[in-house]
Amino acid sequence: MARPDAPEGFRPVPDNLPALQRPPALRPAEEARERYWNLLAIVAIVAVALAGLGAWSYGRVDESLRELRATGLAAFLDSEAKVLALWYEEKKRAAERWSADPEVASRAASLAAKGVEDAPATCRSPDAAKFLALLRPSLALEETQALNLISPDGRILASLHPADCDRRLASADFAARVAPVFQGRPVFVRPFAETERLGMAKPGAEVLVWSLAPVRNAEGRIVAAIAFGRRAAEGFGALLAVGGSRSSREAYAMDPAGLLLTRSRYLGDLRLAGLVGEGGSGILAVPVRDPGADLVAGQSPAIAAPDRPLTRLAREALDARAAGGAREGTILDPYRNYRGADVIGAFRWLPDKDMAIVAEIEATEAYAPLHYLEIAFGILLGILAAAVLAAVASAAWAMRLKQREARRLGQYTLERELGEGGISRVYLARHSHLKRPTAVKVLKAALATDEMITRFEREVQLCSRLSHPNTIEIYDYGRTRDGTFFYAMEYLEGIDLEALVAADGPLPASRVVHLLRQACGSLQEAHQRGLVHRDIKPQNLMVCRRGGQHDVLKVLDFGLVKELANEHTRDITQYARVLGTPLYMAPERIRNPADADVRSDIYALGAVAWFVLAGRRLFEAAGDLDLVHQVLHEAPRAPSAGGAKDVPPLLDALVLRCIAKERGERPASIAEVAAVLEAVARERPWGDEQARAWWDSRAAALGIGAAGPAGSAPDA
């Protein structure tokens, strides 16, 4: 099939023309495709805008929620810290009141003086019993389980428990914490295990918190300290427990070893998980470490107890203590806490008590508004997706209908585009009843004025009179309901001379004569009917296989045909500066595009013969102006002088006559040309066997056959 190059002087139709300015044959389909893709673009823009709005809203809500949670956790820690401070300040004040009682202070000072001389005897002396008797009535009121009188060197001078008498404080940590009391300040000591404090096994020993106050003698010198011990699980340990709330929020205290110092709100669950024994409080028994699973949800720990890492918050809190930096911090990204729940939290170190208080809340509760926002946007996106699917499905259905409608031109269904020229497109089509492949030429909408359509229709009518076997056959023509003009012609499977020479180089003279004789037959019928082709060129001469014969030549594209008998009929030359291809135009046509007769076609056929014999163009030029100058003024050479090999002299002379500058020097008719070619053919025959051999060896390689070049040239 001829290449769809636009003719000289025509302005190519841009590919990006709006659908309404495109060729009518596919305009409905292209409009449908445009609407379809426009719809998808709108949907994409809406989706992106919604996603952007959602992301922005989510980010703002997340940021605001984090600020609120940070503020809430800080306020929660403030309130819990105040509760603790009030409690242990009250206990210190109670200890101070007893140490300031004159009788209690006098007996305590007496015991301290005797203890210097004989501490064991002092602890079990009647004076010690009388000292304890003074305080015993208030012990139940103060919820006190232990009472010690401790000397400055850490020896117990009096105790409610005889086994503790005359023992020294074994824990250096505990001793360091009570040391300020001998400097005159009341002291509160966080939960301590009795076995650690005294360094001995005590069956049934509990974890106690201590409040201590200094005892002064008559001279005002500090000689001892009164220490009150209370069960951590019942007093101090229950201060931070949150009960009766639907919130997952909890607070607890933690020591530098990463152990709970207060009772967990989830004590029952910890017992079920085996972290706390039956009846145990969990104080100084539950490590603030990540078990790797949600224990409250009934999951089994994923990591053995000795290998469990500190929770993220515990690690940050202990690192802050070790570094001596910030005393508080907040973690707003979810992490697993000591029971394996995903939480956010905050901590605050109390340096004077050397413990941290921690506030945590489950992440799902903390960020529930975000979850609701996700659900809302999920629903919106779902609705949008459903709407998109419905719109796309509807658009696709409409597009299929439009395409089906667009693919039909009268009784012909378009299958694919074969080529495009300056004023038309050619499509492969099939007749709805005959089912035979057909080439359908459609006038471009950009040029489809009433005058152009009328002249295009006239030319089709003129060409439809031609019936020579070497002329492309026109089957039908008409207009669609929207005014699209088209005509149908035979569909050819072959290769044009331009492509053939590009693939195989110069053709043998015998084959050239064989093909030119067929072209002469087609042109002779046209000339006899008063029609001039005006666009003979290699692209418009196609070599085919037809009806079992090989190397059948078809003359294509009579779109520029001129009717010689009708001098008053204007053609479409007003739409172009030069109509046709300058390289194959006779000089008189370049001077006056309307000046054309049969000798113009003879010139073009001679230029084609020169090209296929020599394998190159008659004139070589860098631009159209130079080319036109050569056509008008440069003397032509014979093919043999231009590089053609083994050209019979008779053929060489014929071609040179055909391309003469002056039309009077050319053969007078195409019949004269055909006669010379017939004489040459007798000397250089080209038979069907030679043609068949070429087609068998080269057709597949050139893509001729299944889906190779085929059809009719658009109008190039």
C-alpha cells in the first residue's frame, strides 16, 4: 500500500485536532473515547482531590489528637503525682507528730543512749516494751504493720517483731534513702521488700513503704529515727489504680530496675497469665517488659521472661534517668506495654523518691476519632468507587456502542486503518453481506466542505466507469447519516513500487517492462474515456497477487483525476499550491497545475520507469525549490546514464522520450508507449514462473499476505 505522505502544498491535519474536526468515519468513536477518558480524568482528579483532602484532614486531626493526648497524659500524670505527694506527705507528717511527742521522744532517746552500750539487751528490755506500748494504740489507726526505732548506725533498737531486734539495715540502698532523716528531715521510702531491707529470709514478709521522722534528745541532738512501715499493696500500691472506668487508661509507678511499685489495674489478668501468683499484688514482681503478646487478650507470651526487653517507655524513662536529662517524656506512637497491649504513654521521674510514675492508654481508644475518620473516608471512597465503576461501565458501554456505530459506513464495517493522506483516510472493511475484504476511503472532516464533497463524489463517479483489470475497482460510494462521504474499492495485498525498490533495489528491465505494460493498459482506458490520472508515482502503483497470477500491477488513487472533455469543471487544485508530487510532475503542470493532458501521465510514468530501473530518483534535491528548478530546467538523462544496469536501448530511449521537458517531444499517446514496451517485452520476457519465484522467496520477508501492506493509497 502506498505510504500516506501528504501532497505538496497541503497543510497536514494535526493529530491533536478536536474530535469534531477529525475524519467523520471515526468521529463518533473518538468522541466516545474522548468522553470516556475525560470522565476517567475527572474521576481521577476527584479521587486525587478527595485523597488529598482526606490526607490533609487526617493529618490535621492526627496532629490535633496527638496534642490533646499529650496534654491529657501530662494532666493525668500531674493529678496522680499530687495524689502520691499528698499521701506520703501525710505519712511523713504523722511520723513527725509521734517523734515530737515528749514522752515518745524521751523514751526513744533513753533507748538510743542505752543501745550504744548494749544494743541486743536494749531491744528486748522493758523500756523498749514500754516505748512500743505508747505507740501500739495508734498503729491500727495508721494502718501500720511495722514499727522500728533505728539508731544512726542503722541498728534496730526496738521493733514490733522480736526477730528484727538488734539487726542492722542490710540494704545499702535502703540505708541511703533513710540517711536524710538523721539530718533532721522526715523521709518517705518507696516500696521495699523486707527480705532485702534486713538481708534475711522472713516467711510471709511483705513489701512495705516507710515513713521516718528524726528523734531528738533533751539537748536537741538527733539520736534515732522512728520508722513506720505500711503494706504497699493496701495503701500506697492502690493509690494509682483506676477502677470502675470504661477507659483503658491506667497509671502505675516503676522503680529503677523496671519493676512495678504499685498494683496494676489488670491484676486479675496478670494472675491468669501467670505473671502474678494467687493472692499476690504484683508489686516488685511484675517487670515493665514487653511480653510479645497481648496477655489480657489471653495470648501466650512470645518471649521467655528473662529475655523480654523493656517496653519502649520504660527504656526511655530509664535512659533519661541515667543521663540525668529530662525527667519526663511522652510517646505518642503505639508500643506494647508490660501486658502486651498497644498503648501510648507518658512518664515522669520523681528524683527524691527515685521512681517513675507512668500513665498509659490503649492506642485504639486514644486514636478512636482517627479510626472513625478512616471509616468515614472509607465509606466515601467506597461510594466514589461504586460511582466510578458505574460511570466507567456506562461510559465503556456507550463507547462500545459509539465505536460499533463509528465502525459502520453504510454496509461496510471498518476493521483497521490502512493509511492516511492529505485529504482522506483508508480503512480495511468488510461488506456486511458479501463479507469480502474491502478498502474504504473516507474524506477528512477538516476538508469536508460541500464543494469538496461534491467534487470528491464526481471524481469517484468518473473513476467508477473504469473497468480495466489493472485499475483498482471501485465497488460503492455514499454518505452516512451524519454526512460522511466514503467510497469502497477492492482490497489489495501487495507492495507498491516505492517500497519494492527500497527493499530489493533496482528491478530487472524485464520485470519493469512487464509492470509498465499493465500500467499502460489502465491509463489507456482512462485516457480513452477523457480522464487524466495526474498522480502517477511509485506509491500509486501496487504489485499484487490476484486470481492465482503473480506480479499483477494495480493503478491506485484516481483522487486527482481530471476530466478533459469538461473544460468548465473545476477541480480541487484550489486547495493546494501544487497538486501531486513534484518529482513525478511534468514541467507544464508545475508552471500551471491545471494544465494537464495525457502526456502529463506519460511524463510521470517515464519518471517512475527511470526510478525502478536505476533504483534512485530522477532528480535529487535538498528541497522543493531546488527540485522544481531541476524539473523545469535540468536536461534529463537516460536510465543507463543514471546508473541503471542492462537496460535495452529501446527501453532506454523510450524512457528518455517520456521525461522530455517539452510535451511535444514525448510519445503522443499511452498506446505508443505500450507498443514500444511490447517490443521490448519480446526481447526481455518476464514470465509467471519468474514472478512466482520472487513472490515465494520475498513475500513473507516483506510482510505481504496475512497483515502486510494492502488496500489503496489514501490520496498521497
